[in-house]
Amino acid sequence: MKNLGILLSGRGSNFEAIAKNVASGEIRDARISAVLSNKADAGGLAIARQLGLNAIVIPSKGKQREEHDREVVAALRQAKVDLVCLAGYMRLLSPWFVQQFPRRILNIHPSLLPAFPGLEAQEQAFAYGVKIAGCTVHFVDEELDHGPIIVQKAIQVLDKGDERTLAARILEQEHIAYSEAINIVLAGNFEIVGRKMVMTLAAEKGPLP
Ligand code: GAR
């Protein structure tokens, strides 16, 4: 049984989807041992409390990045977290934090990376006029929205849609993609070659060509 630690700053819909899939067994052999936020009023924390999970607040305001990260890592260690999942955690991790959990920190981003890193990715994609949009779950490295990609989901941008409907349709895919990525990482049937995550043969699905 592996322990997941969720870090979030806001609404928490990705966390909620992960929690649902842990409860149903869709995410296998895992439990959520900590839900941690840098914002006391994050909606995701209220959901965690309702679900009876270990909800932790470590305010970031007024703290140096690494000072805050040291407190967060101490709390994750106390909860014996094996895999850290950033789910709308709106803080850049310090290199020190990244080194504490090598290849064991995941992030979800609402664009097909490397397009549109940073804030308001869905709005950036809509304004650019792309025809295909989507989301990415990737390992966290020391650069923003950058590490090896685990899962991507793509959708068509509809002419009749707007920024809001596009963001909502991407979010639906996020809720599917994150659990898939967690299962892949927990199963461990992959290797990282350069910046590529390559599935090893045992994990390959589907009919042979
Ligand atoms: C999600 O769309 C997630 O992809 C995005 O924040 C939102 C959080 O929603 N993350 C980033 O933009 C990270 N660069 P949620 O709180 O409902 O899961």
C-alpha cells in the first residue's frame, strides 16, 4: 500500500477525483495519507476534512521558498508519503524539495506541454487559437511545468465554445488523466530515458501490431 500526499492551493477538484478513484479501487494499492495546502481557505481542504482525511495547512505567506518547503517536506515525511501529487498547488517547488522525492512528485497542467506553461494555460490556448487543447501529467523537475511527461489527453477546441467551456472540458480530462498517471507510476513499469518516460514491455497494453 503506497501513501499519496496531495498538495493543493484552491478548489481541489483534481484531488477530489483522485480521492474518489482511491476509494473505488480504480487507483490500486494506495491511500491518501495527507492533503496539504499553503492556503487555509482552499476549497480542497474542506473536501479533505469532509472525507475524514489528514488535512494540513502550512501557510506560505511571508516565508522564503525553501523555509516553507522544509516545513511541507517534514509534514509529508511524518505522513509517510511515497508519492507527492501537486493538484493545483500554485507554488514553484525549490530545487531542495524536488531532490527530497526524486521522480516521486507529479504535477497536472491544463495544456499540452510544452505549449502554454505557467498561469491561465487554458486562456492562453484559447487566445492563441489552437484547434487541439488538453492536459498533461508529468514528473516535477526543477523547472516550471517541465519534467518527463507521463500522460496527456487531447480534446478538440470547438468553434462554438469559449474560454470557460474549454477550461471545463479540459478539466474533465484532467480528472481522468491524473488517476491514470498515478497508476502508471505506482506500477513502476517504466524507465526514464533522457526526458522521456518509456513504458517497459510488461506494461504495454493492447493487441500486437
Ligand atoms: C487545474 O486546472 C490544474 O491543471 C491547474 O490548476 C487547476 C486546479 O484545479 N494547475 C496549474 O495550472 C499548474 N500549473 P482544482 O483545484 O480544481 O484541481
